[in-house]
Amino acid sequence: MPILDNLEPWRPLTRIALIGWLVFYGVFLAYAAADRSGFLFIDNANLVVHEGGHLLFGWFGPTLGLWGGTLLQWLAPALLAAYFFAQRQIAGFCFCLFMLFENFLYTATYMADARAQVLDLVSVGGGDSLHDWFNIFSSLGVLQRDTQIAATVWALGWVGMLATVAWFAWRGRTLDEPRAD
């Protein structure tokens, strides 16, 4: 692609930093794979961003307010990944991309609960909580497919996290070497 041909090379990354990040990702992936609750420790931060999204996008009407939680939850790491990509900082780019895909796991848990509604919900201001995905799926006429959609989003999250780590490992091995132009 012509636009990508003009990019600067990635900033150098030391071998120790590469190894440290790969250990972090390996431990996190093992933790996520072993988890059966559907709610990882990082999802406490994701929840804050999610609720902030309802408030932010709520200014644009009830539909965007409803979708806003998930929108901001996905937009925040995606926009940060774009920033680190533009700055050519591979560790920051991959971390943010990894967190974007980790958010898919959290979202999938919430989606899968649309009909059952057994999850404890949080509401900004402490009022009655409405289930976002019950309302979204109902309005789209796909409520009966909540678990299938959630399974797809969950799988995309895992594929995205694993692909990000694999690309980081593959690309990171050449970052100390000079580029042959």
C-alpha cells in the first residue's frame, strides 16, 4: 500500500523488553484461559470506560447512549493503538491492540447474558440498571441469537489477542537489526 510505504521504521525495542512483554502476554493469556467467571481483573478498568461511554455518547441521543458503553470501551484502546502505530512504538501499539481484543471477551460475556440477565449490572448514578445487550439485541431482532453472537465475539477476541502476540514476537525479533533499504 502506498501510504504504508512512507512510514518510518518501528522504534527499536531491546531483547529484554521484547522478552518481558512476551512473558506478560503469556501469563495474561494463561490467566484468561483459566478464568471461568468471564470477568478478568482488567475488566474493572474496562467497566469504568464502558460506563463513561454511556455518559459521553448519551449527549447524542438514547440510541448512541445505549451503544456508547461498548463504543468507548472499544474505541479507547483502538485510538490509543492508532496513536502508537503513528508514533511507531511497537510495544504500545501491540499492548493497546491486545487490550482492544481483550475487551471483546468482556463484551461477549455481557452479550451472552442478554436473555438470562444474571450478571450484576452497574449504573452510573446508582439508578435501575438496564441490560445494554438485551436492549440492543431486542431492537435489532436478534435476541434469540445472543449466545451465538457472543461466541463469535469471544472467538474474535481470542484470535485477535493471539495474532497480536504472534505478530509482536515475529516483528519484534527484527527491531534491533538495521533495516536494509
